[in-house]
Amino acid sequence: MVARNLNVWATLCFVAILLVGSHPAVAQSDAQQKKLSLYDRLGGLAPISVVVNDFIDVLVPDAVLNANPAIDAARKRVPAPYLKYHVTAMVCQATAGPCQYHGRGMKESHAHMNITEREWDRMVTLFKEVLAKHKVPAQETKELLEIVGSTKADIVVSHQK
């Protein structure tokens, strides 16, 4: 049942995962850095999991997001550690790491959440703050935000309530 309820938080976690990472590979030239995957430039699984952990810890109690009753209900249904696990796997996979995400798709996970543009923007703001806290470099932040942005059409409702 918990796996079936991986909803808006999965998407928000995905965004968090995309924002994860710090401590890029040490002392490599720009040419060497460009050849590395985003996963490698973020430092691998350990830094990604730390950033996702912090992102979920900020996301779950957020009053703006929890004002949406569907998001609030999902937060209460889906344990944060479970969400962190899935978001970490999603970010790892999306950045060309070795992990495999086995959760539901973004559209299926978020359709019933009625996530608004305002809620999406709030999630992105929180994500950017967590990335800044972990000193994720500008290029990697940009790439993570592009990955997150690619999920928006499947997450945000086309109409505002």
C-alpha cells in the first residue's frame, strides 16, 4: 500500500534528488569534468543521498505545500525514509548513476494531488536552497533543475483551483 501511495512526494523527492550532490570530483580540469556524468560530478551516491535527505526534511513539513490537503495527506501516508530511498534512486538514475528507480511514474504518482504552479514553484525554491546549502556548483545545479523541469508537465495541474 505504501508503494502505491508514493505520490506527490515522489515527484518532489525527484526534484530533490535532481538537486542533490555536492563535492564534485577533486582537482579535475574543465575538459575532464565535461566528460564525467552528472552523477560523477555530483560526487556519487553518498552526496546525492545527503542532499535528498536534507531536501525531504525541508519539504515534508513545509506549510505552503501542506496547505494542499492532498499533499498533506500524502505526507502523512508515506514515511519520509521510504520517500528518501525512492528519490535517491531516482536522482541517481536520472544523473547517469548505477541505481534503478522502481517507483511509479510522475504522472501516475501526482495526478490526484492537484499540484498548482505555486506549489511547484515552492518546491523548486526549496530545492534550490538545499542545493545552495550543499554548495552544488552552478552547472550541476542548472542540469538538475533541467531534469526536474522536465517532469513539470506530468506533475502540475493545468488549471488552478
